[in-house]
Amino acid sequence: MGALFPNDISGNSWADPKFGFLRRLQKAGYKLIDTGRFQPLTDDYGSQISAFKNAGVDILTGTVTTPDFTTFWNQAGQQGFKPKVGHGRKGTPFPYVSRHSRRSC
């Protein structure tokens, strides 16, 4: 499993070795490839993509913004990295509201 977390509050929290999500994944038996925190809005994900490809990563997790994900995903496709599962986008400006949680006004 590849870990893609930015160097911001969200990324550092999720990747925290003592309290974060990565620790739970490791306890669940996943082998993690964590390349460290990347600077938000970077334009080069080559080192992360190379590490994920070399390790045979087929699941990707992280907390990335839409611009970061778009740049990463485009570069990953160009470099032939196509994980089977991807997860971990940060929230969108349009939160999901199920039809069961709506209240009538």
C-alpha cells in the first residue's frame, strides 16, 4: 500500500506514527510504502511514483487536495503506474448529504 500525505496539518496527522492512520494499517498487516510528506501543490511526484512502482504498490491511500491528486494521477498515468485502488482525497466544497439525513425546513 502506498501512502501519499502532504506536509500539512491533515497529512501529518494521518501519517503520525503513534496516533495516525498508517499505524492502524500496519497493525492490520499492510506493508506500507511511505515516501514522506510532500509539499502541497508540488508539480513533481516522480520520486513517489517510482517508489510505488518499484514496490509493486496496488493500493494507494492519502489525504490530497483535488489539484494535488490531479497532478499526481496524470503523472502516474504517464509513468505507467496504475494502482487497482485509490483512496484518500480531502473533502470537497460540496459535502455528501444522504437523503436520510436531510431535514425539512
